[in-house]
Amino acid sequence: MQQNNNALTEGVIWKKMIFFALPILVGNIFQQFYNTFDSWCVGHFIGDQALAAVSSSGSLIFMMIGFFNGVAMGAGVLIARYFGSKDYTAMRLAIHTDIAFGLAAGILLSVLGVLLTPIILVLMDTPPEVLPLSIEYFRYYFCGTVFTVLYNIFVGILHAVGDSRHPLYYLIFASFVNVGLDLLFVAVLGLGVGAAALATTLSQGISAALCFRKLISVKEPYRLSLKEVRFHLPSFRKILSYGLPSGVQNSVIALANVVVQSNINGFGGEAMAGCGSYSKIEGFVFLPITCFMQALSTFVSQNLGAGKRDRVKKGVRFGLVTAVLLAEAVGVLSYLLAPKLIAIFNDKPAVVDFGVRHMRSIALFYGLLAISHCLAAVMRGAGRAKVPMFTMLGCWCVLRVGYITVALTYVNRLETVSFAYPITWAASTVILLLYFFKGNWMNTFDKERAAQKRLSS
């Protein structure tokens, strides 16, 4: 058994991180591509209102699945820690408990999504002319969220043990399936906006099935066994201790972003379409941040599990600097190319104008977002998930909503809403940097080991 083929605890740090992060980046590009293709296909073959319905989906979808994905992130931290310390018995218990949680959460989320979609969309102040199409899209989408949750859990397990290549292969295949189904359902058969969501659901199901096949066929210690899939309460409590703060953070921040989307909706369907088009572009430009965020979390977890603190410090420095430089480079390009990028989805002048105004208010501040996300990932990887949770809740939720509520009463413009993002990114960056330089964030695992030794003795 080749037990540590993917370990990030050995080898040249920058090479290990780059070769781990690069497949994540490419995979996320393909995932974003097939998500974006839904909007492009709908905008070109159905119309502006359908585009507005699909493009405004991000905040609501993230609010619904963010909590469960956050808990799954906690499981990834725990699995990576056990993998780094070579505690394979505990690792297997965590893996199978994680999958049992995913099955239960995915089914629950599908039911809640289908039932609550109309209520939430009305609360979001969705324009009446867009509401029926939005309800149709979201209900089709949530019918398949069990596949989405399981896929994220399977990928989290593979990433935790250092395998970022196989999820990439599966995602590329699923991306081409999604594009083909979009063209068939929407462009050829004319089935409408719900069919675009169905295409995404089916492609996510395929990628989840491929990940599942990989996990049950490997010869490594993390091999999945169906008969072992159950809730192991001690493991589940640890998963929740690491993941619950991230889950709460995701949900509350998503709720705050739903409030932001509601304010954008108040500017009308053209603003929804323009800002929604930006959100699809944003999905691409955030990818350098996302891939280093995931790489840093796994790197920190594995190496702290192995007791290699100096290696952790070097890896964190490299990851932070690289992510910030990439984010700012992408931000400058996005600012300069904003009109052409927005027009890819809808070239109606009013839609492009709203999208460009929104994009140019945000793009030059991506470096702040990179610092916040990457430091949060470092804290989660070190078992300090409560630190980014409280920071993000204070800055990205309370401050963001408070700022918009007050500022719009004085300046009722789209840019007022847009500036909520860089302002709150800056606030969270300052707080997380202060905690990071304090230096005691690496002690969590040491304290847990000491407590376990006392109990065992």
C-alpha cells in the first residue's frame, strides 16, 4: 500500500503547493465554466428575464448549501490532520462519518430548497416579472443538491489526502457533459430555464459518481467501504467542532449577501442582469484565491498533524504572497476589460453599464479578499475555525449590512452597494493579520495531543 504518495509533509514546499493547487485551479475553472455557460445559454436563447433569474442565483444557492459545505470543510481539516500524523484508523472513522453526514444533509437540503424557494425569493425582493422563472430554476437545481453536497464531500476527502488531480479529471468530463446538455435542452429542444438547472444537476451527479468510484477502488488507507458508512459519534463531534464555525460563517455571510442582492434587485431587472453577469466573471477571477485557500488549509493541517511547524510557516508565507499577487493582477485585468467581459453575457447597453459600474467598484481590491480568505484557511487548517468565523460575521455580515442600510439612505446608487465589498474585506484583513502575527494559532493540535495523552494515562 502506497500510503503517503500525496503527502504535503515532505519535499520542496513551493513545488508541493503549486502542484497541489494547480489542478484545483484548473478544475475550478472548468466548474465555473459550466456554471457560467448556463447563464450564457439562457441569456442568448431565452432572454433577459431568464438571464436575470439564473444570474441572481449565487447568493441563494450559497446560503442554502454553505452551512453543509462548511461542516464538510471541518471534516477535511480533521482527515488531513490524521493523514499527516498517519493515524489511519481515526482517519477512516472521520471519512465514513463525513459521507454519512453528506447523505443526510443532501436529502434534507433538497427538501428544504424545493419548499422554501418561493418564500426566500419573495423576501429577496425579486421583481415580479422574474419571479416565476427564478422559482422554476431554483426548484430544478435543489432537486439535485444531494449530488452537490456529496461531490463536495468526496472532493474534500481527496484533497485532504493530497489528491487534487483526480477531481480535476472528473470535473473536466462533467463540464463537457453540462455544456452538451445545456445546448440540447435549451438551444435545441427549447425546454426553458429549468432545463439549464437540470443540466447542471445531472453533470454534478456524474462528477459525484466518478469521485465515489475512485474512493471505493483505491488501495490506500482512505479507501471507502459502504458497510462502514455510519455516524461515529466521537468523530462527528470533532467534525462539528472544526466545521460548525465554518458552516455558520458561510450561512450568515450568504444571508448578508442575499441582503446585498435584494438591494441590487431594487435597481431593477437590468441591474440584476448586469450584476449577475459580473458574478459569473467574479467566479473566474476569484479562482487563484480559491485554489491557494484550499491548498493552504490542507498544507497546514497535514504538516501540523506531522508536527512540522517550521514547514507550516514557510508554506503559509509562500501561499499568501502568491495568492495576493495573482489576485491583484487579475483585478487590474478585470478593471480594464470590464465592458467586454460583461457584454459576453448580455450586450444590452443598460445591462453592460450596470455590470461595469459594479465590477470597477470592486476589482482593484481583490488583494484584500485574497489575504482574508487565505488567512481564514490557515486558521481553519490549524483548528482555529472560530477566529475567521467571528471575524467574517462581524465584518462581512454585520458591518456589510449596516453600511448598506445607512449609506443607501444618503446615496441611492449601485456603487454604494458595490463598495460594501472592499470596505468589509479591508476590515477583516486587518483583524486576521493582527491575530496571525500574534503567533499562537499553531498550538491547537498540540493541546489536543496533550489532552489525549492525559486521558490515556
